[in-house]
Amino acid sequence: MSKLRSVLLATALLAAPLAATPALAQAPAPASAAQSEHDKLFALFARSDEESLKRNPLNALFRGDMRYADRLGDFLTDAYNDAERQAAQNELADLAKIDRAKLSATDRIAYDVFKYDRESTLKGLTPEILALTQTRPMNHFFGFHTIYPTLASGKTGIPLKTVTDHENNLKRHADYVRLIDRSIARFREGKASGVLETKLTIRNMIEQLDTQLKLAPEESPYWEPVKALDPALADGEKARLTAAYRAAIVEGIYPANARLRDFLRDEYLPAARDSVGLAQMKDGAKLYALLIENSTTLPYSAEELHQLGLSEVKRIREGMEQVKTEVGFKGSLAEFFTFIRTDPQFKRKSREEITQRYYAIGKMVDEKIGAYFSVLPKTPLQIRPYEEFREKFEAGGSYQQGTPDGSRPGTFYFNAYDLPSRTTPGEVTLYLHEGAPGHHFQISLAQENDKLPAFMRFGGNTAYVEGWALYAETLGYDMGFYKDPYSRQGTLDDEMLRAMRLVVDTGIHAKGWTRDQAIEFMLANSAMGRTDATAEVERYIAIPSQALAYKVGALKIQALRREAEQALGKKFDIRAFHYQVLNTGALPLPVLEAKIRAWIAGVKKG
């Protein structure tokens, strides 16, 4: 998943859009009227985006817009929530003044997505929901304490070249300290109201903070900008900035992290929940229902998703049985999983070996990709392992987007922690998901399309974003990467992961499953190692419902492709289909469905 988008989603809480269906079949209005309404619509989009960047300076920073680079934002304050709520209300009122019927089909998509987004934002900002979300401001998976060290290091592409850049970084350090103290205050509110995080997530956070605090300042990511100071700077300037960085770390960041750790360890942990599911938290069932709607953009219940997951698990197990037979393995499927987990032929021996393997996979994909996509991202893609200070708590891989102008490349991160627990069959499918043509294509192509309004270039919803990435894994069949049965087992295993997520996430948060029960289910139905299964389950505990979106989104895109292939026959062009799916950014699934069906109708007529 995209790490940056994940963190920004955590700060905005439930701000992603939920559902809308555009009336794409309406006849276009006369050009003059359509242009007039178009101008009103895009003026609203521009105004909304500019005002949002002021309230959310991190969004601007990661776009390469440095106007607000001296701050992180006023997250977790009542003033921030009030401003977000008022903006959404005002923008919906302005949107209602625009005659949707006079817009072009593409503009109607934008209209509907914007309306969907603003209405969803309001759902996440009610006092009832904020009482359940803001009082749990961070955990081991979503928290500024995990992303800020990398952000501040200068290794994410955020400029740290000029004196002004460094001074802005130092001002962000001060904002970070304020944010940590606000987080402690919000945790205390939740403790008083009975809305509590789990002991599991809190213990993980304490360990994360301990790990960071054990580093000497000169060994921390926060010291990296000092090491990279421009040699052309005057000696006095370098000395001043070095002293300022040391003071910010020693007198600001480290004491703030220590305050957070000590509070969590001494005051919060004893009161935290022993249970891991939202159903066991005060008003947690209400929150989980909203989170499902938010993550999937479809009106599913937890029980429907649980049953869908069980059905998909059964189907995928049948495919794995076929692989087992093909390779001649004598034994049960569970024994086959153990064989893949433990046999040395499926292990990488070093960080360098796994790095070189991903470089090779990238080259293989590059040779095939042009046959499936008519437009390729201009933004380059780099491949690198997670930094060692954070790799233990990260997933097997993730993606961090680059800037629209390509000055910062997109990054496919892979996990080299505990290599004996990791296996090789899933390497191709992981790259297809996180790198090309998965997250890197979808996010980069949207960002680079300056004809889209900013909220469609840079926003989105999890079902589309992760659904596309999971769909991208299946293109390995088309590209011939899964002819080898073990590579096919690898992609089935990854598909199984997303199917199991439907079962496990709903099991934990709606059915009272325990952590260990969820881990054992995953081990019984896949070749995952215990380390990965544990990290996955603890991720679902930390971010309820997010994992549901993958399979739901992929199934929808796959169904739309089958529908197009059947309807168009010889007229079906895979490159044109992918262009239609990707060229308007991350759409709510009902909007995507309406768009693709309108495209199918147009091709049939043409």
C-alpha cells in the first residue's frame, strides 16, 4: 500500500469518499452552457484544493509545493476539525448551485466524486465519530512517530538544499513536538470516556519508541540533513544549522517521544483493552460499519464480506491443490505450505540478493508492459528495502508516490527483515502490486494528468487504489510470469492473503476473533510465514476495514473487464480498457462501473 497515503488518511480520518453513481447516459448540453457550468465547477475545485492545502500542509509538501513547508498542520485540534467540517459544508452548498445536467460526461464524474468526497468527510467529522477516532490518534501502524523520522531525514525527496529548506525542516520539528503532546492529550480523553486502544497496539508503539530513543542523535534519521549539508555553505552557517538540529533533536523530538512512551507505558497501557476487535470497544460496532462503507465504497455488511471471503478462500485453495499436483508434491496442502515456508530453495540469503532480484523483476516487467498500457508514467520508479529502524513493523512491501513533475521518484519498498521467514514465490506478484503496473502506475498517472481537478489527481479511495493493485497482480498471467508453478503458487498465495483478509478482518472486528485465532487461520490457508502472518493480523487490528478493500476492488475491476470482453468481442482492447480505468483517478466503485459501461456502449456504437 502507499505509505504516504496511509498516513495522510490516518490524519484526516474517514475523509475518503463513499459512493456515487453518475448519470453518464445524459445527452451533452450545448457548448456555451456546458462551458459556463464547467468553469463554475472547476473554479470550485481549485478553490477547495487551495484552501485544503493551507489546512493540510503535508499534502502540499508531498506534491512538491513548498509554500507551507514550515509546518505539519493543526491535526487533532478542535479548530482543525471545525475548519474541515465548515469547508465541506460550504463546498457542498456551492456545488448545489451548479447545474449538473449542463456538464459533460467527464465533468459529471468529477461532480459526483467531489460530492461523494465532501459528504463522506462530514460523516467522519460528527462528534459521535470523532469521539471514537480522535481519542485513539495513533498506533503502531498509523502514527506520525513512524513516518516522521523518514520525512525529516531528507531521504523522501522533500528538498533540504537551501538554508530556508533546513529552517523549514526545523520548524516542522517543533510542530511534531506539538503534535505528539496533542496526541497524549487525546489519548487521555479516550481513557476518560472509555474509548481505548488495544494493549497489543500500545505495546508495539512503546517498542517502536524505545527503538528510536536508543539511537544516539547522530545515528538517528533526524541527523541525516546535517550529514548532507551543502559544502558550499559558509562554515558559520553550517555550524549554526548543526547546533539547531542538535537542539531540536535533544531538546525537542527525543523528549517528546520519551513523554509519549512514558505516558503509554505507565498510564495508558494498564487501562488499554485486552480485546483486539472493534466490537469489544465502546460503540465500536457503529464505527466498524462506517469504516466498511468508507473502505469498500459499497453497501456491504460485515457478515456478507465474511461469507464472500470464505467463498474466495475455498476457490483459491482449489487452485493451490492443482499447483501441488503439478509439482508432484506428495502430502497435504498444509504440508505443501510448510515445505514452501521452510525449504532453503525458497529463501534469499542476504539483503543484497533480494534487492538484486527485485531489480531483475523490474526489468522483466518493463519489457512486457507496453503491450498492456498505452500511457506509461513519466515519474521514475526506484526499488529499495525499508530502513532497518522501521522494517520490523512494516508489511512485506509498500509504495511511496513521487512528485507529479518527476523530481522525486516513486519508491517500491520491500521488507528484508527476518529473511529466513520470507519466501521467494511471491516476489513477482509483490512487485506488480506495489510497483509497476500497480500503485506506481495508478498513482503516478493520476498525478501527472493535469487536466483532472486536484482532488482527483491526488485523492482517492482504498477500494479503487488497492483493488487496482491487486488486479495488477493478475496481469502476471497475461504477461507469462506465472507459467512456473511455484510463481503461480506465489500469486495464488498473495490472492489468498486478500481473500483471508475478508474473513479475518470481519472475524476480528465483528465476530470476536482473537489475535491468535486470526493468525492460525492465515497459516492454515496459505504458505505465509508466522512473522508475516503476525504482522498482517496486527495491521488489521490497528486499521480496521482497510484490508477489506483489496479483494472487493479487484473483484469489481475483474468483473468489469470480463463484461467488456464479452460485450465487445474482437473490439476489446486491453490497453484501451486500462486507460479508461486509470485516466480519471481513483473513483468510487459505483462511479467506475458506470463509466466503464458507458465506454463499452460507446465502443459498440462506434
